[in-house]
Amino acid sequence: MKVDIRDILKIDGAALDIEFTDMLENSNSIDPEIVFEEPVSFKGRLVNVTGILKLDGRLAAQYKTRCYRCLKELKGSLELKISEDIVSTENNTDLEAYTYENYHIDLDKILVDNLVLNLPMKTVCSDACKGLCSVCGSDLNEKDCCCSTEAIDPRLEGLKKFFNS
């Protein structure tokens, strides 16, 4: 989402209200396991404070992912408070700062970065999820399997033969 900031750059203290609901362009680069199929909505304000633009607002997003343990499809949502500073590319020495150039700001990068920082590391369908059997792959939430999970360290295999004889 590109925003024209020409009007607020001229006057210190000028503000611009921003409200949109749209698909983010870079949302597919977040994580291949997390899909944003629905548009995200943002409502906020951009204020010029002596050449530094202060962005404050709220971001809401819905996403789909899979349970980390059993791979069932899950839906999740995020409601975030956004507060970022945006500087001109001409005055910027910090490579990590958000910048504007030629009277335009691309809000997609700011919003995607905030989404990435706030997504859960591992999503599970429930705290009691048992996951999948590591041998046969069956869902342990639906049925118990009879697979042997006893693993023998190959370095101690000879010792097992010694006690069996």
C-alpha cells in the first residue's frame, strides 16, 4: 500500500489518517506454512514531527497454518498495535530504519515486518495434542498405535547380545 505524504511533509505537526483493507503484497514471503488468504485491515495516523513521520495504528489479520504436532489446519488472528518511525532516505544512515522517498511511503514492508515479529513460533491445535506417531505417522489424537518406540543405541548393541546369552 503506497501512501502519498506530500501534504504532511510541508508542515510540521501535520497528520494524515490512514485506513484500508487490502491484501499485502509481500505476505507470501513471511513463512510458507502461514497463509494470509484474507485482506488485512489497518487503521492509523501518520504525523510529521520535524521531518520524522510517526506511524501509529492498529493492524488486524487472519491467517491459516497447520498444527505443529498433528498437522491439522488451523485458523488464527492477530490484532497488533503499530508504532514506527519513518525517515527520509536522504537523511538516513541507519540501514534498518523505515524510509520514504519521493513523497511516498510503502506501508507493506512495515506491516509485514510487524506481522512476522508477532506470529507464534509454533501453533498447536490444543495443549493436549499428542501429534503424529514417529514410526507409522498416524494421528495419536484419533487412535493409539502399537508401534515400538524403543530405540537402541547402536553403540550398545553388543552389550544387549551379551546379556541375552
